[in-house]
Amino acid sequence: MNGNNLSMKLGKGLIFLFLLFSFSALDELKAQDRKTVLQLDPGENNPRNSEGDFIRLKDGRIMFIYTHFTGKSASDFGSAFLAARYSEDDGQTWTDEDRTIVPNDGRMNVMSVSLLRLQDGNIALFYARKNGLSDCKPLMRISKDEGETWSAPTSCITDREGYFVLNNNRVLQLENGRLIMPVALHRTSEGEDFNENGQLFTYFSDDNGATWKSGKEVKNQNNIVFQEPGLVALKNGKLMMIIRTDDGVQYSSYSKNLGKKWTPAKPTNISSPVSPATIARIPSTGDLLMVWNNNGVKQGMYKGKRTPLNIAISKDEGKTWESEKVLEDDPDGWYCYTAIHFVNDDEVLLSYCAGDRPAGTGLSVTRLTLLDLDWVYGE
């Protein structure tokens, strides 16, 4: 073998090694940008692990409370209690064992957690107690010792009876101290099939949850299916409600008086199946972050499926969205019921259902993902 051939082979080998290293480094970078830090799969006597929420404790730990189903049923009406996991390293790793936070004191279950650090320093825990198809209401408990113990539950709705849906990661405390939650009332009688169409309200409290009042119903002037509303406070003092519908897009409604009255709901340009969207404000930039299923349902792509899972940024208070990314894109995946928690100025934690629809685990797997905000903002 002459020297020239040897040099060429060595050169090609070095180029191959360089490319291999470069692609490996790129893969490692992507893994750092998006990292699954916990996955709660179903198991024996645990047919489903479902939606939850996060709170930062004063000792630096992050607590995640989610819905742990028991028995054999993974339906929304199966037996479940509220369980907690903890992270001591900003969400990188999590404890292996559940801690029971609220046992199942409903005739069906307790589920759909929202956690909130109140302005007085205490922690508020909101969840649904489900007794039947005509009796489901959000309850509130308070912890004064960082989640070690909790007060007795108080009902957040006392002026109406019925089946009220409050999604996870949905309750806000506004700058003036008002607590506010968006709910969908599904008027269903026992023995009937569940009424899919909800009437939308907000309930609010100005005495730290001791008493609650209802705002006016959001008008459904297009007569479509309304479900699972969410809220975000805008910089102009208004509140924006984002609404799951069966019209191929999310709808929105606005309140200029802190939830007392709402504009009639109108369609947005946010393509979506019948699946909720979650919006939160990024503390380090002031922009809005949205997680939802942008599956092109209007064009027939993935019609009816809650996949892919997408994330985007709004720099104009929800008027337009940019820097859209795909978080999950398994065509058989089922991604929904997101909770958003900003770990620091650089990272955000997401929890969401991430099961396999054909395998029957669509809502039964909960995944926690840690994202780098530079990646979220990147091209």
C-alpha cells in the first residue's frame, strides 16, 4: 500500500470519526434539551397514573402530586387517590415510592390536581371529588407546613349542584389576591350517559378560599361542545380563557373585571382536536408558553387523535404563536393534561399523559419531561 492511499484511508477514517462524534454530540445535546425524568406506568392494582401538578417547597424540593388509580378500572370513574413524588435536584431525579396525600374519600375517586403557593405563604391543593355523574366538585385543602399535613377539605362550589370539571394545573391567584378557577358544568343525571357539552364558568374567592362566588356563564353562541377551560392573566389586566371544543380549534373568551363577566367565546387560529391546551407565563421573559396538540385536524391529519404534542411561544399576549416545536410525535401516542412548572430561568418541567392509544393506555401513563428554555425559543 503506497503512502498516498494510506493517507487517504486515514483521512476518511478521521472524517468518519469526526462525523460520528458530531452526530453523537448532537444527539447528546438534544437529550439535554428534552429529557424524560420520570415515567409512571400502570402496574398491578394500578391501572392508571394520571394528570397532576407541581409545587416548589421552601426546602428546595419540588413536589409532584398526581392521580394514582387502584383496582381494575382505568376510566375517569374508577377508584383513585392522590399521591406525591419528590425531587431534590430541580426535577432531574425523583423518589421511587408514592406518598399518599389524599385518600379516596369519594364514591368514585379524587383526581385532577392543581397546586398553588398562596400570597400568605401557605400551599393550596385543589382537586375533584367525584361521587357520581351528577356530583363532582372541586375541593380545596391548605397546608401550613409545606405539604406535611393538610386541612379538612372545603367545597369551592356551593351555589349549584352537578358535575363540575376543573382540569389539573388550572387555578390562579391574581395580583390583588383573588383566587380564580375555570370550570365546566356537565348537567348529567344518574343513569344517563355523560353529557359531553359543558357550561363554562369561573369561580373566585377574595378571602383566601373561605368563600367562593360564580362569574357569569361564558356564552356559547356557535352552539358547539365546550369542555375543560383554562385561564391566563394578561398584562393589560384582562383574563383570557382558552377552551377545548369539537370545532377543530381552541376557542377563547376574555374578562376585563377579573372573572365576573366574559365575552362570548370565539374561535382562535389554534388548531386542535377535542383536547385541552395549557398556557402559562414564563417568569424570566414575560412571554406566554402553550402546550397543546397541533395535529392539523382541519386538514384531516391525525383526525381525532391527541398527537403530536406541541409547544409554542407568544410575545404578544396570545394573539400569535411562534417558535413552535414538537415534543412528542408517536402517531399512536395520546398526549394531554399538561402541567407547566418553571424550575428556574433556564428550564421548565412538564407533566402529561403519554400512553399508547391502541394498547389501551392512552390516559394511563404519566410522563415528566424537563426542557431547556433556550431550545424552546430556538429556531
